[in-house]
Amino acid sequence: MTPASPEPTILTPTGDALDGAARALRAGRLVAFPTETVYGLGADATDDAAVVRIYALKRRPRFNPLIAHVADADAARSLVEVDARAASLMARFWPGPLTLVLPRRPECPVSLLAADGLPTLAVRQPAHPVALALLRAFGGPLVAPSANRSGRVSPTTAAHVAAEFGGTPLAILDGGPCAIGVESTVVDLSGPVATLLRPGAVTRDALVACIGRLDAPTATDRPRSPGQLESHYAPSLPVRLDATAARPGEALLAFGPVDTAGYSEVFWLSRDGHPGEAAARLFAGLRALDRDAFCAIAVSPIPETGLGEALNDRLRRAAADRERESPGVPAGGVI
Ligand code: AMP
Ligand code: MG
């Protein structure tokens, strides 16, 4: 399981590969693995040194806490206090693309570095069979932020992960392209009112139908996650949103029945205007068009309904002014 070359190694997730990956994780090494949202960079959540390795490899600001991935709801209950709202959401949406922020239990073994010393912890049971098989083989919680350098476009294939971490001897379990393609919905249940910290495939409407009320985070909430930073998911080229006509030298991320005349290249998020299809193709599209041959990436308008909220959230951050908030170089420093 120790790759001989200093390059990432893409592995077919056989039983042997999963056992090897679990052993590597127990030894404090990092293993990238697929989830139904995006590929994660996994580490033993209870191992301070392994958690530090994640922040270092991603160059992630340490005030951006990590999600503890668990094999089942009982494993989550051993880490955090699960109230009635959390229990309803877990019963309805787990395994799946929903992360819950809950109060840590006093005996919670997850490294305090994983949540920057916060009294809360984010937990999720992913639905991808390879992620679940790895969690079971490992037998404990895994932190697994997206397997990309901080601030950059998230990976939705094993090849994307390998491209991010060239020169690093990292094992990558290949589970094919991610079905959902945008990161999990994050709901903060640590206070009396549930707040939506990050939109995702579990939509606002579906959450409200389950727990009745969901607020936006208040302005005083500090940015506790990469998803809350203004500039994130950023390709190298500038991104122009709501484009309805081509400008010279632009490539287009196209959605729905739009006029593509004049663009140097077109990547279809969804010809039929289907938000789920567009989400699954979003990060691959940003990567595919992020080339010197173009001067910018234009994006067709996407309606804000349903999964459109998550798509537009990622696109706004991909388009945000990077001078004002340089990705990966946060005020809080990097470990
Ligand atoms: P990711 O890069 O996908 O692992 O993103 C982590 C996400 O989890 C961020 O968007 C945060 O909103 C959220 N998160 C993790 N831990 C906490 C926490 N203790 N409090 C609030 N948000 C958290
Ligand atoms: Mg990320």
C-alpha cells in the first residue's frame, strides 16, 4: 500500500486495496476516496498528526473545520449529541449528501484540530459504496475534505485528484465519476434554530419539509468552512456569470437551450437544463475549460430553484474577486 513512486497511485477498490487503504489510514497516512458528492482526502479523524497532514497537503486554512465521515448513524451518535431534529434528518437523508453540525460529546475522540477547537463537530454518513466499505474496513471516523488544494476546483474523478497532487505519493481509490458532483449540504443544528451553512443536493425545501424551519447564517457567524469563503472553487481563468452573449476569446459552460454562437469552446453542463446533470458535470467543466487558449469562462444563467441554489453558490464563489480573499492564504494562517 506504500506506493513506490512519488506520484499518486490510482487503485481499483478491491477487497485487498480497501484493507491496504485501511492499514495506511491506521498508520497515519492519507488516502483519497470517492464519495457521491466529490472525492475526499481521507485521514484518521482521531489522529492529530494525520489531521495536520491534511491541512498541510491541501494548504487549507486551519479555521476551516473538517467533516467527520462515519459508517452509520450509531457511529455518529458516539461522537455528537443527536437531538430530535438531527435524528429526523439522519433517518430521512442518511446515507447521503447531508452534513450535520452538532455539539461534540465530552468523550468524542476526534482530534480537536479537525474542528479548530470548536465545541461542535460536523458529521456525515456518505452513500458511496466505496466510501462506506472503507469506513467499515477502517472502523472509525475519517475526516475527508475535498481532495484538492484549498480554494481550487473540487475533484469529481480519480484523475482529477491525481492531477491536483502530482509529486505526492498518495493512494487514490477509484470509484468512477461522482454522481452528485457538488459538496454536501451543511446544516448547523448546534443552536436552537437550524441554519443552512452550505447548499447542496439535499435542498432547502427538502430540509424545511423535514424539520419545519431553516434560517440563513447570521452575518456575525465566522466563516467556519471553505464553502463560506467568498472566493473558492476557483479556476485560474476569470469566470463571468449569467452570460447571454459571447465575448471574444471566451469559453462557455452552457445550461439549457442557449445560443452558443461566438464562443471559442462549449462545455454542456446540461442541454436539457437539468440541474442534477449540471451539478454532476460542474467541476469537470470548470477544469476542462480552464486553459490558456481562452480569456475567460462564461456561464449561462441557471435558475435558483432546487439544486440550482447549490450550483449558483459554487459558481458565485468560483467567480468571486480573488484579490479580496486570496484562496489558501487566510488571515488565520495555515498548518
Ligand atoms: P469540506 O471542505 O467539504 O470538508 O467542507 C467542510 C464544511 O463543513 C464547511 O463548509 C463547514 O461549513 C462545515 N463544518 C465542518 N465542521 C464545522 C463546524 N464544527 N462548525 C460549522 N461548520 C462546520
Ligand atoms: Mg473543498
